[in-house]
Amino acid sequence: MEVIIRPDENAAAMLVAQMVAKEIRANPSIVLGLATGRTMEAVYAVLVQMHEKEGLDFSLCRTFNLDEYVGLGPTDSGSYRYYMNDHLFDHVNIDPRNTHLPDATSPDLDLECERYEALIARNGGIDLQLLGVGKAGHIGFNEPLSALRSRTRVKALTPTTREQNATMFGGPDKVPRRAITMGVGTILECRKCILMATGKNKAEIIAKSVEGPITSMISATALQLHRKCTVVVDEDAASKLAATEYYRWIFENEPEWQAYQ
């Protein structure tokens, strides 16, 4: 795992977007794992600008989203399909047939989870996975006690998660109680992953996720086991990390990061 600290949210989003764009240009038919939430909105806005101004080409990309709320169809404004269309898919030249989210309205949710796993496998697995982190430390909707080898499945959401997402639904009581999510094991199989977090409200969970012990109570800690994981945070989110000087030295001195400075 590498931790990169940027001055603010905009700089963090710019770096993540640049990293994604680099991967797309190197492999136009890349399989992207995508995340939702307020943190990702800034990243997608930069990617849309890159498409419009620099010709960043999404035409051969294939995408798989981490999760979807049970019971919400694609036209529901609270669904993650709606979110992805609104923030990215409708603004770039991606083929809608190559954009995948779990069908959370399926009459057989267990079968849908198996189908989604099989579809990822048929596409060769995920090359680059984008991740945010919840206040409870979840990646995707892998809430506390999610097994580190877990696969795509239906997961009950904690009150903390529902409170965190309440603004999108007009109150925590209106947030769906369950979601389909990629499992921790599914996520760990991606070839590369980028986790982005910003703001002081993420500082404590970032410190636990990056520098704390690996535990199923905080699914983001499993990323310490990943072979190629980059954590991008702003100064606020980094404020409780212990080894910040080392992380800053990496960005300033390692050749891999010179092109982004």
C-alpha cells in the first residue's frame, strides 16, 4: 500500500483522475471498477473534462460498480445507476452496454449476485478499482464483520451507513436497508485499486484503515493485503496518520509519481 497526501480535495481528485486516465490510455479496453458517493463526484467531473477537452476515450471501456441499493431501479434518483449516468456515463463516449451494476430489483437476489460475479470473471476481472471509504470503514457496502474472502452478496446496512447517506434520500429512515455489494474478496482480486478519502471526518477511519490492524470490523483494512493499492487523501483526511512525512517523501521522490507533479 502507498499513501499519497495532496493539499486539498481538488488536488486529490485531480490526481486520482489523472491516474485513471493514464490507465485508460494504456489499455483502452480496460475493465474499471467504479464507486459512488460524494467523494467520487469530483473525480468523475475531472474525467468528463478530460474527455471533452483532451479526447479521453471511453468507447472500449467496461465498467462494474461496487454496489446498488436493493429495490431501486435505474430510473430511481437514489439508485447508483442513476448516479453513474448523471455524473459520468451520460457525459462520455462509453457504450451503455458495457456499464454494469447489480440488478437490485431481481426477484432472486442471490442468483443475481452469482450472475454479477460470473460477469466480472467473463470480462477477465477488474483491472482498476476505485474505492471510497465509509465512516464505519466499509469499502463497497462491506459493513462490520464482512469476511475478508466474501463475494458479491446482499448486505444489511448499519445505522451509521444509512445516516451517512441520508441526505440523498431525505432522511435516514428513507435509505434502503439492504444493498447488493461486491465482497471484500471480490475487491481484493482487482489488479490495482485506488482509495480516495477527503475531509477531517474521514481522518480517524483512514488512520485505522491504513495503519491499524487488519480486522473484519473495518473492511478497508483488508486493502493492506492488496498487491497494488494506492490511498489518496487530502491533508485533512491525513491528519491522524502517524507516518505522514514518509508518505510525503514517497510522492516527492519516487519516480512513479514524478509525472503527476
